[in-house]
Amino acid sequence: MSKASKIVQIGVFCFFILFFFVANLITKDKTFSERENRYLASAPTFSFQKLKSGEFTQDYEKYITDQFFLRDNWTTLKARCETISGKRENNGVYLCDGGTLITRFKKPDEARLAANVGFVNALAQNAGEIPVYFELIPGAASVWEDKLPANAPNENQLEYIAEAYASSNVRTVDVAAALAAHSGEDIYYRTDHHWTSLGAYYGYTALMEAMGMQPRPLDNYSRETVTEEFYGTSYSSSGFSWVKPDSIEIFVKETDAEIVNYGNGTPQPGVLYDYDKLSVKDKYSFFMGGNTSLITIDTGLEDAPSLLILRDSYCDSRVPFLLEHFSKIHIIDLRYYKTSIADYIAQNDIDNILVSYSISNFATDTNLFLASR
């Protein structure tokens, strides 16, 4: 290589370094990423103590990663290049046939899984004679395993569900079988980790069977599409930004039930469907208005039992199916609700309790200990 060629290469290299340094310097930081539906890291405060401990450099690396110039474009370019090279996975998400994005299920911490089952058992002990139902929902990586790229690493979710059920002292709900029986249908979103309203319906039938109740037949519902522009969490984290959006359907129409949301600490009118959320990135929050600590639904049915649900976000799209079976539904998210569950049960005349999580969330959740208090 000639001396002139080396000088040109060094010049180009230095130009790119200078260009991106200046671009990152003058580009205004973003607080929130609409595409990823999360808050981005802000510039860390410098101190010699943080520098010495390594905290400053770690925080600064996160800041630069989140605020890098044209970050979304680089993420898409990386995904494009890896797809061209034959790789069908990016950031833990598989690109499957038909533009379906499936999040990889990694081996969970079995100690955490066992501890969380123990908290469910403790909840049942505290509940006394009140029946407790335990439900773990498999993700698309399990039910749609045949869609995954050949030889894609993927832990067996059903084994961990079976292990958790075997260790529990409560009544279990076989959601996995209900979903597997309809695996050829659109029971999960193509761009999101949640089940669709159709998947939630089949989950509802499994719950009704476990509780000895009769589910409403599918053909009794009139399905309505509320949006065709839904991009979910798998889309946001994968970089596969060229796939088509999902549609969101509802089966149950608006209700006259009295819905109260305690998310701000004080009771506020709640909703079954929040149509304002269809204009934001996180359109799944259309169901029940999104994550909140406590929601109560008084259906007006006088001769029906009450139900307390400790849950993750899978629950939100299934709640509409439950309204015609219970007099009052109490929905608690332990990520935000920090008051004693035992006291809540004693104070609210609860007839049935349901612990409902996706296996992915249940195996990693650090708040389930609150269920045992």
C-alpha cells in the first residue's frame, strides 16, 4: 500500500470520527423513543467517585448508545446486513416467515422460578378457603415454534410451565393446550409478544374450563378491527423495521360496567378500551388504558362471584371476555401495587383468585413476593 493511500485512509477515518463527534454533540438528546417505547438514557452527572467506581463510564456508555446520531437508522441497517448474510435473529428476536417476529425464550433462572411458585403457594395459604387458580401463558416461541428459523436456539417453555405447576399447591389452568389446539390461527401478533384478542379468547375458554364455567361461543361475538397500524415490542427491539404492521381487534363491545382506575393513588374513571392510545406507539395499551396498579370493574351482575387477578399485561385483552361471568373484577399489577394483598382480599369479599402471567414474565418477575404478604 502506497504512502498516499495510507494518508487517504487515515484522513477518511479521522473525518468519520470528527463527523460523528460533531453530529452527536449538536444533536438534541431525546427523552423517549417512540419506536422502542421506552425512555432513553440521559447524560450522567460526573464525579470522581463515580469515575473511580466505574459507574460513570457505564452510565456514559448507555447514554451514548441511546443517543447516538441516527440510532434507529443504524439499528435497521444492522438488521438488514445480518439478514442479507443469512442471519435471521437480531437483539433476541427472530425474523420468521411471513414477516412474523418472535422473541427468543432464554433459559430462565430456575431459583427465581421456584421462588415465585413459592410466593403463589404462600398466597393460597393466606387466602384460606378462597380458591386460587394459577395460569402460565406460553409465548409465540413455544406455540409457533414451527415458524422459527431452522436450528434456532429456543428453550422449551412447556417444560418450565410443567415444572412450576408440579411445584404449586393451587389449581392450574392449561392455557398451553388451548393455544396449541389453535396454533394455525392468528393467536399472537406478528410484531408483538402479546397474544391477540383471538388468542386471549382461547385463553378465556381455558380459564372457564378450569373454573367450571361455560365460555361464550366464538361465533357469538362480532369482531371489529380498531387499528391496522400496530407495531409492537418485538418490532421495536429487533431492527426489522420493514415488516408490515399488525391489526388490533376487539370482540366485546363497550360496557356499562363501572370501571375505576387507582393508578394515580386516587380513584379515577377507568375504561375497557382507551381509543386515545391508538394514536401512540404503544397501541396495546388501548386495552384497559395500559399498565396501572389497580383497576376494579363492577359489572352489575348480582348473582355472580367476584374475582381478583394478579397479572401481567396479557390479562388486559382478556378482561372483556370475563365481564359476563363475575360480579366484580379486581385487577392488580404487582409492579405498581405495594399494599398488602392479604389485607386487600380480607377487605373486598373476594370469591376467586387468579394468578395470571406469561411464563417469560413469571420466570423473571421480582415483585411476586408481594403476593405472599
